[in-house]
Amino acid sequence: MIILNSEDVVQDLLEKRSHNYSDRIHLPIREPYGFSQDMIFRKHDDTWRAHRRVAQQGLRADAVKTFQSIQRRCSLDLIRELASTPHAYLHHFEKFSASVILSAVYDHEVTDDHDPMVENVTTMMALFSKLLLPQNSVLVQWFPFLKYTPTWLPWGWFNMESCRSSVQRTLNMPFEELEQKITSGEVSSSVALDAMERFRTTGKISDVDEVVKGACCSLFVAGFETTTSTLMVFLLAMLLYPNAQKRAQDEIDAVVGVDRLPYFEDKSALPFLEAIFRETLRWYPVVPLGIPHASTNGDLYRGYDIPAGALVIANIWALSRDSEKYPSPSEFRPERFLDANGNLTNDTVDFAFGFGRRVCVGRHFAVNSLWLAMARILAAFNIQRQRDESGKLIELKVEWVDGVTSMPKPFPCELTPKRQYDAGGRPTLT
Ligand code: HEM
């Protein structure tokens, strides 16, 4: 196992020699537990290339502009839901993250709080997070009978059949809905539909339906938790750093005014908000160890003999803690992304999205979803420490959820609406 702790080494190996460092290691739980159709943990093979082509065509920088209307609609729903039940903010963040992705990828609109597709992915991710832990993975290899643990036992999540059916539901349900819409002629553009239409006719990909299914499900799985986690980190930062919050709100009020919510068109006039966005990605990267790469062939680098099949981890956390590049790295300081004239620097914290051929394929989409959600939350709410009935501040103890992604567990926080908004994003109350 090789851990890369500095940006120049990561660049040398994962970017410049990406032909050799874009593989993934074999995960023994992947096949028995039914995760084998995904793109995220797939080896660097032809099927991965086909998955990547589908995902990249749908989510490249210019293509994601077509999803801005979805992001506007979903972020407005988020604001209205936060205003009505502010303490359920984690639930609202999850719904927002699922809604933007499901709409863009499958043209599925999440309308209620118990959407079956959201429930499927949440159940599957919970199983996946447990099974992927090295200690559990090893247990299954040593004691294969664990795969048959009855689901009603405390260790029932080891049950292979129940996990396989959870994966199948997550893979198939959105497609069945899409097929029905195609049949009834009520279908709108989406990553899945566009890929099926394009690749069914070009013949560039064999087994198109299976590839599109696997690629789209991977987008949903990879994008759901990362988007939610980033919003949780953002909320925590705004709570702990009220001066940064206030400065961004003043900037928004000055540029956007108080008659409407921010739009994408406002982005270039809101440099401090952009700095907050970048600092959120840096301050607590939500995929702190990335997704491990693997070497295809043996390699020699700075005197180190790297064997074929080595596990190569880009330590994103260490890059975010580089105190030469980011002085006092544990502090949330958006100003570090502004130069002396108040202009944004060139540092867009790309390392948070991984490297080389495996770089996050959903990053352009993620940036848009998150930027708009953050802009609108700051425009619409004051985020403050929560007080008890006697007016005393409730103690703020932050605990972290650790899995492939990392995020703070819900913490006491008061979101006070500055205004209420109608269905068109116009304030109804100031
Ligand atoms: C703040 C949000 C996000 C962060 C921080 C993030 C971060 C990452 C990281 C670190 C990787 C591993 C890259 C590597 O192996 O070097 C990754 C992979 C991936 N991400 Fe994201 N991601 C985010 C949002 C999204 C979204 C919204 C989507 C889909 C719409 C997505 C889809 C994927 C996929 C499919 C992969 C696997 C790529 C492959 O193995 O070829 N991600 N992401």
C-alpha cells in the first residue's frame, strides 16, 4: 500500500503516469454482494471505459448547463423545506442531493419524503459502507458462512441475498420508470435517455442498456452522499465562522438585492461566496482518502520500486493540510482564495475531486448544485448556534461519520429565515 502525501508526487504518478495508475484493486465483496455493475470500483477495463464515456458525455463542463433549471427548482424546494422544518436539515440536504441527480440522470422527480428510489439508495449505501470496512471485508473472507446470516440477526446486514436485491432495486427501478415514460411518450432529456439514444445507434458500445444502467447507477451512488456531506460541512463552517457567513450575506445582498434568490448568472460578481465554496471543499474534504487507485505494471519512481497491483492512495486530507499552501489549515479562512485586490486566485481545490483518468466524473455537476444551494441558503437564512428554552447556548459537540465519505453528524443549529419565497423564488415576506 502506497500513500501519496504531497501534491507533486500525486501529480507525477496519478496525472502524468495515469496510464499506469488508473486501476482499482480487486474487492472480494464486490461480486458476491452484487456490486459488480458499478463504475466506481471497477478495474481499468473496456467496460469501465464504456461507463466513463456515457457519464462524461452527459456531465462534461458544457453539458451540465442543461441541468441548471433542475438545480434552480431543487434548490428552491430546499429553501422552502428548510424554512418549514429547519431542524430536519440533514433530511432536506439528502432530498436535495437525490433530487438533482435523479432528475438529471433519469428524469425522475422526487416529490415526496419517502421516495422509493431515495430509500433504495440510502439502504444500499448503508450496507455498502459497512461491508467495505476492511475488518468486515476480511471477516467475510475468513468466515464465508456470514453471507447467509439471517437478516433478523444483529449482523443481518452481512446477508448476501438481501444486499443483492437492494442493489438490483437501485439499478433497475429508475430504468423501469424511464422505459414506461418512453413508451408513453412523456419523456424529457436526461443522461440515461441521451446515452441510450446515442449509443444504440452508433454501435460504439456493446450491451448498451447494461452499460448505461451501471454508469447511471454509479452517478447516483457516488453523487448522493458526497453532495449531502459537503452541504453538512458548509453548514458547520457557517455556524462556527459567523464573520465569514456575514461577509458572504452582505456580498449577496449587495449584488443580488433582496427581491430574489441568487442565480447562476450572479456567480462572477460574488467572489467571496466562491471563496467560501472552495474553502468548504478544502477545510474538510468529504472523500479524505479519495478512492484508492492501483498500478497496472511495475514502475520505478524516485528510487522506489512500485510493484504491479500496488494499492495507491492519494491522501487528499494531507493535501488539504499543506501548511505552506494553506497557512493555519484547520481554520476556515475563505480569504485565502482571494488575492490582495479581492480577486479570486487560480486555486480551485481540484484535488478534492481526485486525479487522472479516474477524476470525479460528476465534478462539474457537483460544483453547480453545491454553489447554488450554498448561495441560496446564505441569501435566505441566518445560521446560528441553537439556544435552549432558557436562552442558554446549547453545547456544540461535533462528531463525524466515517465511511468512504466523511461528514459531521447532525449538530444543534438554528436556521432562521430572513425571508420566505414563493414558487417562483420571489420573497413573500421580508
Ligand atoms: C462535492 C462533491 C463530490 C466530491 C468531493 C467527489 C469526489 C470524488 C473523488 C475524490 C473521487 C475519486 C477519484 C479518484 O479515483 O481519483 C470521485 C469519483 C467519482 N465521482 Fe465524485 N465527488 C463529488 C460529487 C459527485 C457527483 C455529484 C457525481 C455524479 C453526478 C460523482 C460521480 C463520481 C463517479 C462516478 C466517480 C468514479 C469515477 C471512476 O472511478 O472512474 N461525484 N468523486
